[in-house]
Amino acid sequence: MPRTTTVDCTGCPPLRALTFDSLGFIKVIEARGKGGGVPKVVEIWGDPDASKCLVAASLNDRKIDPLLAVARKNGVMEILNPLNGELSFSVSDDSNAGVRPEDNVIVGLHLFGKRRLELTSRSCTLLACTTKGHASIKTVDMVDTKVDSGAPKTWNVCASGNISFSEVDGSESYALFGGKGVEVNMWDLEKCTKIWTAKPPPRNSLGIFTPTWFTSATFLSKDDHRKVVAGSNNHQVRLYDVSAQRRPVISFDFRDTPIKAVAEDTDGHTIYIGNGSGDLASVDIRTGKLLGCFLGKCSGSIRSIARHPELPMIASCGLDSYLRIWDIGTRQLLSSIFLKQHLTKVVFDTNFTDEEVKHDVAAPDAPSIDEVQIADETEKPPTKRKKSSSKENKERIKKKKESREKEGTKKSIQEKKQKSGT
Amino acid sequence: MGGKRKNTENEGMEGDEDIQNINKKMKKEKREILPSSIKNKEKRSAVHAKLKHQKKLEKRKKLKARDAAAKRAIELGEEPPQKQIPRTIENTREADETVCMPDDEELFAGNDADEFSAILKQDRTPKILITTCRFNSTRGPAFINELLSVIPNAHYFKRGTYDLKKIVEYANNKEFTSIIVVHTNRREPDALLVIGLPYGPTAHFKLSSLVLRKDIKNHGNPTSHEPELVLNNFTTRLGHRVGRLIQSLFPQSPNFRGRRVVTFHNQRDFVFFRHHRYIFETKETKQCESKGKKSKDTKGETISKEKVIARLQECGPRFTLKLVSLQHGTFDTKGGEFEWVHKPEMDTSRRRFFL
């Protein structure tokens, strides 16, 4: 008998995740069926083109009108609808015309959730940061491109060195930047000022000085912008407290390769770190103690870790082209999917519900998920492409809300008519 | 004792037929005592030897029966019974979902976009830089000389005390396409580092079973024609990538008249390197009398057929490689991120291979 030990992968609860890879594909993975669903790729969006390699992504998954912003290697930022992959808007980074886009790749991208300006039309605000340190906040108006919604605010994050990451906190008013030769620094986004910079730990007794090179960082909790965890190239993980001091509060070593991804847990004191040789571990950051490693034959560098906001599971993806889903409590591998390309980022779609609803066939023009504009009397509902049943379920959920909204608009239109009539 | 008691009990309880069955069962149980449960060494070894002998006799009987059946079938003109397929480790290999399928669009797109496509599409000609680790060794220089003769357009540079990162920079400036570093341990070459340039992946191979040209009997001397390349059995995505890395070392336009072939054969994650010269010959084979009965023209004459075969003459070194890790960028121990690194927790199955 061949000597084998197989641990059966237990299935995972219903989930939907989007992965971004280095060939420009966005793959949608869904797992259906409670208690033991096997995730499968349901859709692939994009064309294979290495210059369109997806470098950064940010999902704003609110219930109404979710948006997905992606940044590609050739400097183009696109805004897509995460339900069906339709391209809503595309912005090309033409601020520095002299520099080739490949040299100044976008490193971090964040799509703001709350509206920054009082525009009622569909607009969204993006914070983008490139390797040379050019950070910019742009507001793009997706409906009317001619409307110039203000010049983008740009500033230089660092004088020299390369930026490796940029993160925005839960309240969306503070941003973190750091990288090779650049210490972790926190900026206030409203005033565009740097409020805090980290200081390297004092030289050790041997006098050895390692140059700063931070590879990833995250805010420790959504509400508190003061605690920051950063991972460095020489396999150190550091906790900084902005309100206390500039030097790291806790700093510990993890194995031998650079820490490529850090993600925080919703309980505020556990973090997940992934490094360049595929080791994923969870650490209690209050004490710096390693809680445990996630063992599951991951042999490639982990590029991104995502924590599901409700269910206790995390997804990790990396250069070995696998997306793995783990259970947090038992640190077991729930499932793994082979996705054929080097993956750069993964995000969870939280509004996915696996309801079995009867399909309403007599509804060819599904109403849009727009926030209904009162100014327009004749509504033009853009038809949504019905691609899979999950989207129909989503439409089902949204239809209820829209029906309510539509009733509201009908009333308002009637009111307007009455007003104009009188 | 227990057997006897059971016998008497059952005799009383059940009928005669059942007694016979139960008797047979008792006898069977007696025969199948495992030798490992006998504590007495002499008795145990005697039982074991007897078992082995019995198995051998059974096997011989089966073989004779099979041969006889095959012969009979041939004589009667029917098809011989199906030959049984032996169970090998390659047959029972664990199903791997990363195996490249021939109709995979993403695979072709990925190939177009990867680091080797420029070389493989003949936009760049391969230019190899070979160097060693810092300390010299006994067999190292001989091996490097042979490598220089195997790989066309390869240049050897002495290592000196340069940092490998500096060497990569230097090679990029001089437009090399790959670097091969032969690492030695205990005066024997034991690792090969293949670095694709300019940003290419770094493959770290463990080298073993090295046989130099002078140690091969009846070896041939390679010419300087461009060799043909044979890559066998690189099935998974990782294997495909490693195969392309190896392919990018050699020029893409082989000279068939040179009759020189270099083979990288992957079996169970070991890559065997062989270097041959071949020659086509026509060999006349005559059909034997005894088999003339089965031939379609039943005249029983000897018919001479001409068959073209290829004869091989081995030249050049012979070695085996095993992939230890594949790094995403150029060589960087500290800051490197790995695409594939071997971890002991992956070895839980004897039927799982990665290349």
C-alpha cells in the first residue's frame, strides 16, 4: 500500500472572493452550499496582458452600488462593478508624462467609502500611491466625464527611496506609507500633512545597522488609527503606537524571509503574517507571541491575506498560484484552488448570500442598483447582464431595496408633477 | 485446542455441510499465521522461508500458465490474452491539478508573458555566463569545461570574491541571458544555480551522480553544432516553468545535421541530463521460420525487412538534478520571495511529485 497521509479538506461556508493576478485577470471564486462547499472559479474578467498586471485593488462593498477599483501596471486605474465586471470608468495616470509608467508603478490604492464631496452624481474618490512616493487623491465622476470635479491633490510622501505599501484606516482620515529606505509614516488625509514618523530601533550591541525596508503594514483595528503593525524585509514584525513613541513598542522575528503580507483580525489583537517562503502564522500582538502556523503545503510567497468580516476564515494567495482558505480557530486548511497565475491580491465580497430563491424569468430589464436620481424623470435603468444565479440572488435582495426606493421616487415624481401642475 | 472445541460445538449445532466449511476455514486460519507473531527465532525463520518458497512456486506456476495461454492463442490464431500492466510509482502517482492541459488558453497567455518568451521567440540569442562558488574544487573545473562544450555560447569567468548580486549586475550590463553558478561542497560539484536575466527566476538545483566524459566507456566527442533539446515529462505548471528555463539556455535553432542531442528527462522529480550523438542506420532483419506460420502470406519464406534505427553514442557528462527552490527574482537570499520552495511538510505522500 502506498504510504500516504491525506487530511481531507473540509469544505468552506458560502463565500465569494475576488483574486487579482499578474496577467491582468480578475477571477471570481464562489463556494456554495452550507457546510462543505467546494469553491470554484465562476468568472474570469480581463484580457491576458502582462502590462496590465494588476498591482493593487480596493473593494468598497457596501450594500448599494459596490465598486471595485483596480490599478494596473501600465498606470491605468479602473473602476469596475464587482458583480459583473463591467468597466465603469478608467483613469490613466498622466500626471507625470515624462516617466514611464512601468518605473513608477502604483503600489497602493484605496477606494473611499464615504462621499468626500457633495456630488450627488456617481462619483468616487481614490487614493493612489506610486513607488516613487507620488500620492494623489482623485475624485472621478463616472457619469459625466466632462465635469471636472476638482484637480487631484498630489503630494510627495518621501524624498528618496521606494514606497512598498500604502494603507488607509477605518475612518478614512489617516494613511500609512512606508517602503525601502522609507520609515513608516502616517499622514492626515484632510490636511495632507505628515503627523508621525517611525524611528528605527536603537543599534544593537554589535553596532550592526540594518537599513530600513518595510514591506507591508496594517492598522491594528478599524476604529483606532494609533496602533500600526509593520513587517520588514529582514523578517521582523513591529508594533508601533502613534500616541506613545516613535520607536516600535514590540518587535519580533519571524523565520527568514521578508514579511510580505500583514492582516489584522477583527478582535483587535491578533494579526496574520505571511512571508516570502509561504509561511502563514497568527500572532498575538499584545505580547508578541506566535499563536500558531497555518500548515498546508503552501510553497510560494504569500502576497495577500484577507480576513472575512463575519465568518472566521482567512484567504491567502500568492506566487504559487493557489488561493487557500483557512479556518481561524483550528488553523486548518478549508480548501485550496489552483488559479494558474501568480496572484497579487485577494478580497472578500461580504454581501454574498447563498439564498435559494425562485428565479423570476419574466424580468428581462432588471432595475439598476443606482441610487435613484430625483432630477431625472425618465429613468434609464441600465440593464445588468445576468450571468449567474448568485447575481440573480443579489438582484433579488437589491430589488426589494430598489422597489422601496422606486416607490420613493414615484412619490417624489408625483409630488414634483403636482408641484409643477399647481 | 480452541479449534477442537469449536469443532465439537459446531458439530452439535449445525449440519454436515457447515461442518465442512468450518473445517476449511480452520485450516485456512492455520495456514495464515503471520511469521511475525512467532516469538521463537528459529521457528519463525523456518515458517518465513517456507512461505517465501510457496509464493515463489505460485508465481512460477502463474507465469507458466500465462505463457502457455499466450502460446496457445497465437497458435490458434487468436489474439493472446491481455498483458497485465505492472503497477509502478509513475502509474500510481497522485492526481495533480496543476498539470498543464493542452487546451489551456491561460497557459499560452502566461507563456507569452513570462520572462523567457523573448529568448524562446528568438528575439534574443542565449548567452550564458558560467562561474563557480568562491572555493575551487577538484572536479569542478573539469565539469565546467564539459558544460562549456555542451551549452553553445557559454563563457566561463573566474569567481574571485565578487558578490553574486554584483555578478548579476555585471551580466545584465553585458547582455547575458542567464548565469549558471556551479557550487561545490567537499571538492565535488553539488549544486547548480540557474539565474535567468534580467529579472528572471532563479532555480536552485541539487546536483548528484556526476559522471565526467572520461569516465564513460566508449564515449564520443561532441562537435560544435547546435544541439537538439529533448525535455521529457515536465507535466505540471512548475515543471513547465522549469522546462522553459532550461530551454532558454539553449539556442532555438538546432542543427539537425549535427546529430547532437541533449536530453533532460524528468522522472519522480529528478531531472536526468544526458548528452548523445546519434546516427541513423538501416538494419536488415530477417523473419524467423517458426514465426512464419503467423505471417499473413502463409508461404513460410524468409522475408528480409529493412528497419531504420538510431544508434546512440554518449558523450559529455551525465548528472541528475533535483529542484530545491525557485525564486521569483534574481538571486537574493534575504529579500527573496519564492515561487516554490521544498518544505518537509509537503512530503507526506510517496506518490506525490511536483515537477
